[in-house]
Amino acid sequence: MGAQPRMFLTAGLVAFAACSAHGGMIDLSGGWRASWDPSLDPYVDVFDVAVVVAQGVEVQVIQKSAEFVQPPPSPGFPFPTIPITFTQTRADAVRYIAIDDEIITNSTGIPWTDFHMVLLDGDDAHFDPVRTAGSGGGGPNGFSIEPFQSGSFTPNCKAFEVWEGVIPPGGHWYPGDGATDGQLWMELVTGNGDDKPFTTFILKETPTPSPGTWALLGAAALGVTRRKR
């Protein structure tokens, strides 16, 4: 399912319609709030598409963008992540959130060869492989990941990982982009605010550099160390 309205791309930039986030947070119509550290505000945006009925359930459909600008702090260390916190704000919040389109920009100066999306904090949030597969996109998971060729969910459905592709420095990646490219679904256990508190979880995204890049970074770091001696 490709929900409207969609994101419009102009010269590689994202022009969001109304209901996009400002100031590091957005209240979503389905009873959730998406928020992130204010320092990330220039690099993150979330757009509330709508709450719709799809595959027999109510789902909060969102679109989002993220620009990664920091390289790994040193060889062998991961890229700094971009975490987005989702907080339940109403007792009648919907139990599904689906990412309809995403725009991810590589401004780190380093090519990526795989990418990781992880759900953190408790056991109240999981990726939904079945509804992702049924969302209308192609293989291997029902959510478009081109130019990556492979992708899978971890057995506990807490992570979605893609690999066998390259996002070059300055490149953009559009997972789920297009009306027939599917959605990435998350299933949530909501609280009633009484005997069960409202739910909070974190969606953390992290790219991984190519193996050759690790070698170059290691050689550069070694050279700096030798020059300091």
C-alpha cells in the first residue's frame, strides 16, 4: 500500500507537506509522539501521513528522513547512530506503525555496504515480517531496499538488516520509495496508562562502512600515531 500524500523530491532535497516535525518532535495522529535529540533536528524529519486501515488493522503510517553526517570515531567503531524515540500518548493508541517511505542520506564521506534498524527498550515493540511482506512491495521482504540486494529480520524481530549494496558518499537511499514498494511494519504492545504504563521504544538506525574503508581508516590512524611520536 502506498499512502498519500507522499514525499516530493527536488534536487535531492526533501520537501515535506504539513504535519512534519519541527523542534525535535512530532505528535502523530495515532496516539504516538516521535522525538529525537535537538542536536539531530537539522538531520531528521518525520511526517505523519495518516492512520489508515490496512491488512485488517489500524496503522499509523509515517514517512521519515535521516542524514548521517559523522564518520566512525576511529577504526573498528560503528557510525554514530540516529535514534528516534516513540512514546505512546493516548490509551487508545494504534498498535501498528508502518514506515511508508524513507530518505537516508550519506554525508559521512565514507561508503556504506550495509544498514541496521534496531528496536530498543523492553519487549513492547517488534518488527512485523508478515505484514511487511503483505504491504505490496517486492522481495526479499516486501519493503524495497534497492540498491541493497539482501535483507532479513532477526529471529526475535527486534532488528532489520540489509546488505550487499553500496551507498556512496553524498548518495541517497530511498527504502520503500514508490507507491508499490511496500512498508516496514512495527507491531506494538500498548499500555492503558493504569495497570500498564504507556509504551516507549526507540528505533535506532546505523550504517556500516565497507571493509576496505576500515583498512584505510586504520592505516590513516596508524600514520597519525607515528607522526605524533
